[in-house]
Amino acid sequence: MIDFTWNEQSRVPVLKRVSLGAAPGELIAVTGKSGSGKSSLLLSICGELEMTEGTGKVAGSIAYLEQSPWIMNDTIRANVLFGREYDAELFAKIIHACALTDDIARWPNADLT
């Protein structure tokens, strides 16, 4: 069981006695009423909340997409790559999966817009 808080000054946990396991490739839906701790749970998994008690481990990589998306003030390519090395084939698959192929083709600077 793990407890999490928003910062080390506040020792009052926002999540108490959390226990979660998932197998590789498993899809998990986190549901609940507004204010029930869904975002706090996901942020704790991402390492954004301080663990105050217990131990936790994330094997491999994870991604988190907030309900209110944000975009870097940069190119479409930079936003998709997010610091990773450019792989043309993988990039094309991502753009296709996001249904952006036709849009990007119409832009004067394509994915460098």
C-alpha cells in the first residue's frame, strides 16, 4: 500500500493505501465522480505526486494525457516527437493514426508548421 501527497510540506496524503497492478499491454480504465482522485492516481503513477509511505515501481514507459490538452509552441513534428529521434516511418504511422495526414499535406510547411 502506498500513500501520496502533493508536496513534502503537506504531510496529509491525497491518496491513501493505494495498491495497483497491471500486466504488460493491459488496458485499464480509471472512472469515478469528479473529485474522487482519478487525476491524482494517474499523476502519482507518473511520479508527479510525492510518495509518503510505501514503495512503488513502474516498469517500462508510461504516458499520460490530461483531459485539457496542451501543445508546445513548436512545430507539429516537435509536438509529436516530444524530444525523441525522428523516424519517418513511425512518424507517418502516428500522423495516420491521428487522422492528420490530409491536414498536414495542405499546410505550406507540412509537419514543420
